[in-house]
Amino acid sequence: MKSEPADYSIDDLKRDKKTPWYGVRNYQARNYMKSMKLGDTIFFYHSSCDDVGIAGVGRVASKPYPDKTQFDKKSKYYEKRATIDTPVWMLVDIAFVKKFKKIVTLSEIRKHKALAHMKLLQRGSRLSISPVTQKEFEFILSLAHEK
DNA sequence: GCCAACGTTGGC
DNA sequence: GCCAACGTTGGC
């Protein structure tokens, strides 16, 4: 799950312990969140910054539920098609698990054959949420020397 | 339903 | 700041 650290970083999550992952306005990314289960593990990815890459680990801490910013007319995430009964955008809460001692950078991820098929590297890597396989997950943990 | 124009994301 | 790769919008 990507975030620009200038907006919300792994350190912010560490401080908050838990946060609703609001503001996703892309259907494919939303659908990935809708399929998440309580307790699923996620990578926290820093995008659009000096040190692009995976910064740490989080855990899905809620079932999917409506993103309340879609109902707020003053929010930039307001969605006029949404009603309380028929929300358009969903989210999950994400809890802090750990921050890597060293970011696993995008350029390092690109170096490894085992990670060549990561969804993150496809589609111009624009999607803010993309799935990771168990093997990819463990490989990245080993790159982070966390395993 | 097609597609051009436009807006956004995100690496570099 | 540039630009590729999308996704979205809206006229027809």
C-alpha cells in the first residue's frame, strides 16, 4: 500500500499505531481493499520521495467499511454519487507492525528475478494498492534483513 | 460505444 | 520539472 511520506509516512503510522486508509479513489485499488481480511499483512511503500521503496510492515486491522471522507462536502475526497446506504469508496484500517531498519528500495526490488512479476512493477506501477504473493513477501523480508 | 482531451500518478 | 502510462470525462 503506497503513501507519499510527506503526507503520511511509516513513522506517522508508528506514532498513530492505527489509521484508516482513506482517500483511495481508484476502483481497482478499492477492490483490492474490499478483498482484504482482518489480520492480513501489508507492506507500507513510500512513493514520490527521495527514498522510494518499502519502508515497513503493517496489518489489516478492520474489515472493509465505507470511507467517510466520501460523504464530507468539504473534503477533497468528497464523492457526490455516494450515499450512506450506497457508498462508492471503501477502506480498511491499517495497524503498525514494524519499520525496516533500511528501506527496500524500488531499484533493489527491480534487481531480483524473484520479484520480476510483482504487480508493483507492472502497469507503470501507478496503482496505489497491489497484491504481493507469499514468496515475494518473504523474499522482501530477507532483503530487509528482517528474517 | 467510441475516442479525444484532460487530469493524475509517480519515477527519474 | 518532465514525461510515460494510465484512468476519467464528456461530446458525438
